[in-house]
Amino acid sequence: MRDDSSVSALVARARDGDQPAWNEIVERYAPLVWSICNRYRLSRPDIDDIGQTVWLLLVEQLGNIRQPAALPGWLATTTQRECLRVLRAASRYDSFGSSVDNQELPDQSAPVIEQEVIEAELHAALRTAFAGLPARCRQLLSMLLSDPPHSYAEISATVPIAIGSIGPQRARCLDKLRRSPALAALSDVAVEGGEASGARASETGGARRA
Amino acid sequence: MRNIGDDEQLLAALREALEADEAVPPEFIELGKNAYAWHNIDAELAQLTYDSVREPGALSLRAEAASIRALTFTSAHLTIELEVSEDSVLGQVVPAQCGMIEIQAREGTTATTDADEVGCFLIRPIPDSPFRLRFRTADGSDILTGSITL
């Protein structure tokens, strides 16, 4: 992994013709595009179409992005716009030209999108942080997260690790995860204890849009 | 504000993150990666700016006109108009100019046809899956339309 895996660095490299950097942008944010499309319950071919359009538009815009940090927000609003375009077209076919009220469409309010963008950034940062953990930590956490859950005995035999060490090792791995630079770069996440603050979330959300 | 301060919160968030990633089909990600092929190709995207079936009154027109559907794609420099009839698509590049039309299916297959000196081209049969048109001229114009489903 390169030293600087920030969105800004990835965008700069992709602009200069670096396909791996582009691939990483796509891998990082495809779940965001995908989840927004799924919110609109579109068919798979429509979703593929929208995804392709969104990425093509981004390719076209690479040279014009002044604030790469705003990329997730741009992807979310662009995806939503393309979804609505497809939905409007589809409902016109179904009802032979009757117009569609925006109220009939799934929730498209700004706070929903904003929340999705924040979640997507957290998820992307967590995946980057997870990928940067030592192999033993990744294996242990994967086993702890598996569904159905593995027993401590199974984990002990597979990793391998003494059953009594699983708890402390889990804590150490999570601490490493929490200290990862990818997570530290997030402003919307409290990595220390304490109450989540809705007020601060909306403040930073506002700043993001500005 | 999402709190991942304690271990249970962090583990739950990590689970969500990994699940969100697993939910995305690999082909969907491939489409995104492949879009980069358009980097450094100086193609302009032409967006759909008119679709007859999306205009009010489309129904009454449909009954009378031989043409079933009309679509217009517009880029900064030119316009591609399409008229869809029963078994073919008649296209017109405005301003009129000759060039090559590529019909790009999403799966990656490409067929070509020529736009003549008055900018006309014919696509027959009608592609049965979504496609994009790419129009290129000898003097370097390069236009890619939005996706078309007929």
C-alpha cells in the first residue's frame, strides 16, 4: 500500500493516468454507489447502467475536481440523480406518459444522502484500516465477525492462539484498528469514548457541503 | 456522528463495513474499473436531452407518427438525434459531418457503421441490450452518448 491513500492522493494519481489508483477509488466507493441504487429498488441492468454512467462522469471530471475530499458526496448525489432519471423514465413507460410526483419516489432528502456519505466514508476507512492490520489480527477479527460465530475453541485451534489470549488479543487488534491513519483522518467519527453528538455531525456535514 | 470508541461499537462498525463491501457484485466493480479506459480519450459525454416518450402528449403523437420514439443526445459541440422505428434506428449528427459510429454494448462488444457526409447513419437491427454510441471523425471529434435502452 502506498503511504498516502487519502482520496486526494488517489484522485491526483488517477488524474495522471494511474489505473491502480483509479481501481482503488472504485473499490472504495462502489459500495456507496451500489447501496444508493439499491435504495431505489432498480433492476440489476439499470443499476449496472447507472454505475457505469457515474464512473464515466467521474473519469470525465477527474481534471476538474478541486476538492477531492468532496468526492464521496459528489458520487452520492450523482448516483441519486441518475437513479431518479431512470425511475422517471421507467414510470413514464408504465403509466403511458403520466407525470410522476417527486413524493412518489423513495426518500431523496439531503440528510439521507449526507448520512449515507458519512457511513460510506467510515466503512471505506475501516476497510482500509483492516487491510493494514497484521495478518493474525485480520484472521482473528474475521473469525470473531463470522456468521454464525466461531467458538473460542475453534478460533484457538485455527489461528492458533491460546483461548485465554483471545480476549486480550482482540482488544489489541481493535486498538490497532482504531489507531490506523485511515480512521484518524475521519472527522465525523468519535474514536474515544463518550456520547455521540448529533449536533457536531450536522455541523461537519454542513462544512462538507460548503 | 458515529461513535466507535468502545470495542463492541468498533467491531459492529467493522462488520458493517465488510458486509457492505461483500454485497457489491464483482461485475459492478469491474464496470467501474473499466470506465477508466476513457481516461485520456478525449471523448465528450453527450447526455440525453430529449426523449419523446418522456414528453407530455407523447401518447397522442405515437399513434400518428411512423416514428415510434425520438431521442436527442447533446454534448458541448454536437448533437446526435435518433429516430427509432420498428426494426432500425436512424441517426443524424448535427452539425452534419461524416464519421464513424460505434455501437458499444455494455458487455464490451462493438459494432460500427458510418455516418455519411450529411451526418446520417443507420443501425439495423436494433440492439437488444443497452448500448452507447461513440461518434468519431477524422478531425478528432469524439463523442460518447449516455446509455440507450430501446
